[in-house]
Amino acid sequence: MSKPVYALNLFDVSNKDEYLEYSRRSAGEVEAHGGRVVALGKFREVATGNIEPRSVLILVEWASKEAFESYCNAPALKDLHPHRVNGTSNYVWHLFDKLEDLRPILKGPA
């Protein structure tokens, strides 16, 4: 059984027309491929840490890593993804496994 994953997207918009072209279609395609946008955000301020701030946050919950990969690699979407690439800069796209609690991380060595 596949587990859900979260995709953390952090980026700056570098070309509004290109990104609008991507966003007009991407929400429906994300859903069709097993994803659900959990949060959208606009950068506010650095609270702590030294990562370079990005202006946009999108957090997507995917039914599985395979669902995420199907969105990324679907032949029918090969014309969609270049709009994201061309419309953004400083893109960070990280995948996280969904956890019910932190025990798997906090458990000592076996």
C-alpha cells in the first residue's frame, strides 16, 4: 500500500504570464493525478534559519509518490510543465513522507 507524500513547493514568480498559463490548468491536473493543494502562501518574514526566502509556498498532498510522479511525467502534460519552469525562479520542490507522529524520526538506532 502506497503512503501519501507532501510536495513542498517554494519559488519566486519570474514571468507572470508564463506562470498564469501554468496555474490555469495545473490545479485541475493536480487533482486528476491524485493531488490536493493543502496550503498556498505568500512570504511574510524570516522567523529563524538561513534559507533564502522565496515569495510563494504551495503545499500539495499526493495520494502516493507514484501519483506525484504521474503528474510530473504524464505525456499529456508535457506542454504544461514548461510554463512552470519558465514562469518561476529559485524553485525548491521537496517531497516529505506523511507521518501520523514523529516516532519514526525520534526512535533511537535499532
